[in-house]
Amino acid sequence: MSPLQIFFVMLMAGLAAIGGGSGSLAVAQHAWVETGYLRPELYAWTMALGHVTPGPLSTAVVGMGYYLAGLPGAGAALVGISLPTWAAACLAARGMERFRSLLEPLMRPAPYVVAGLAAATAVSVALPLRLAVHEAAAVAAVTWLVGWRSVDPVWIVAGAVCVGAAQQLFS
Amino acid sequence: MPLAHVSLPALAGAFLVLGSTSWGGVYASLARVEKELVERRRWLDSAELDRLIPVAALVPGPTFVALAGLIGYRLRGWVGAGLAVAALLAPAVALVLALAALVPAAAMTGALARVQRWVAIAVAGILLGAARRQKAKGRAPAGTLLTAAVTVALVAGLQPLLAVALGLGAGAWLVRREEADR
């Protein structure tokens, strides 16, 4: 697959993914894994990398682009997924400035809507895991630490990596 | 609050920090974004950030990238938006590429599975904690109901675009009604 093809797949994926980048990852699976361009284990590996590295989860597509066409493929995937988002964000920001007085009343309930978005994302992350009792207790503990005690999530993730690594080492 | 004048290097630096220290996507990273841009650097206030987040959810593509673009544009126009997006993505891109190039997938996929699982568990808790912190920003009695409604709608499969639009619309009406009652 050529870098140009990778770019167009990611461009279309980015334009179609409203509400988050997970739609882009689904498009990548359909366009590259189901067609045989990318081996499923490489797709799974890059998804894992996207989850354990910081930043947006959708950077997993950069790894996929690398496996498809080396560094040019990685660059094409990166530009393809971020270009429409950059352009649309700029247009949205301009619109917000222009229509500020009209949008102001609509934005007052924003914290509640964002809380709903975050909670729904939590459910979508937790459900497929089929949590054991001790894992559900860990979720509750982290919720308290972040929601009530304002513990920096960086430390939470660092702790999670240590727990996972220890489990792997001693299993 | 009028927007601070922000230099391009400072803008890039802030988003490099965010891109290096934020896990689990945009909602799990809200506390970090607020700490870095609102509390530490005072480039925007909490209310402005709260207004940008639902808009970021409506922009096509990764929401975190959209939020970086929105904030970057607000501070330094088109160039600022591009720089913020690039700086946010740079650390993760470098790490993903390094690991993809240097580490054999077959050797690590199994080894990483437990780490990935515990990171996902942590992210679920971080997201719920972030939801609680967001909800606590408002004082409308109907706020909990609105949050629950948006959550249920999204989990049930409603398109995020519709859920956000309906949530903001219903919420604006509820808030206005409560202010009128008072």
C-alpha cells in the first residue's frame, strides 16, 4: 500500500469520526486488516501501543502506517488523521468567536454534558474487560482518588503499569 | 477573561507536556489540561475550557487533537492550532514509532497484555473521576439528571453529535428555567 493510499484512508476515517478517534481505528481495521494488507497481530500490537503510550489513542494508526509503508507510511497516516481535525477545529473556533453571544446560553450546561461523555467513555472502556471483583474495586479506588482527592492521573497510570508488569513477571 | 498573549514556543512546550503526560484520551486528561493551561499558565479560564470541550467532541477526528486545535487557534490562530496539534502528537508518535520499529510484535503482544489491562482499568477509574470533577463544577440541581441522561444515551448507542447537541439544548433550557424560578 502506498503512502498516498494510506493518507486517503486516514483522511476519510478522520472526516467520518465524530465524537472521537475510535471510529478512525475501526476504519483502519476494515481497510487494512480485513483486506489482508496488515496482519491482525500487528494491528493488535499497535492498538496496545496506542493504549500504553501517552497522548491521543489514535496515534496507533501511525504504527499501522509504519508497518504498511515504513516511515513515509507513518507520516501519511499521521497527516491524514490530523489534517481534517486541525482544519475543522480552526473553523469551529472561528465560529465560536463569531457567534459567541448566541452560543453562550447553550454552553452553560457544558460541564454536565462533558461529565456524561467521560462517564460513557468509562463504561465503553470497562465493559469489554469483564472486571473481576478486585479489578472493579480498583476502578472504584481510582475514581475516588481522581474525583475526590485530585490525584494526578500520571501516578495512577504509573501504578497500573507497575501492577501489570509485576503480574506478568510473577505469573 | 481576556486571552493571554502566548508565544509559539510556550504554546508548543505546553502541549508537549500534555502529550507526554496524558493517558486514556481527552476525558481522562481533562484534569491535566486544566492544571497546565488554566491553573499553571492561566492562558484561559475554567469556563472557557468547559465551553471548548463539547465543541471538540463535535469536530471530526480524535477529540483530544480537536481540543488542541481549538485552544491553539484561540491563542495564536491557524499557526497556533497546527503547532498545538503537532506538539500534542509528537511524544506519542515518537514512542509508537520507536516501539514499532525496535520491538518485535510477536514477542511483546502477550507480555504487554497484562500491562494494557491494568492501564485500561486505571483509565476507567480516571474517566469516572474526571466525570465527577466536571459534574461538580455546576450547581444546577438538574445537573446530575442531565449527566446521567447523556451517559445513558451514549452507552445505548446514540451518536455523540446528537447526544452532545441534545444535552446542551436540554441543559440550556433546564438552566434557564431554574434561573427563572429563582
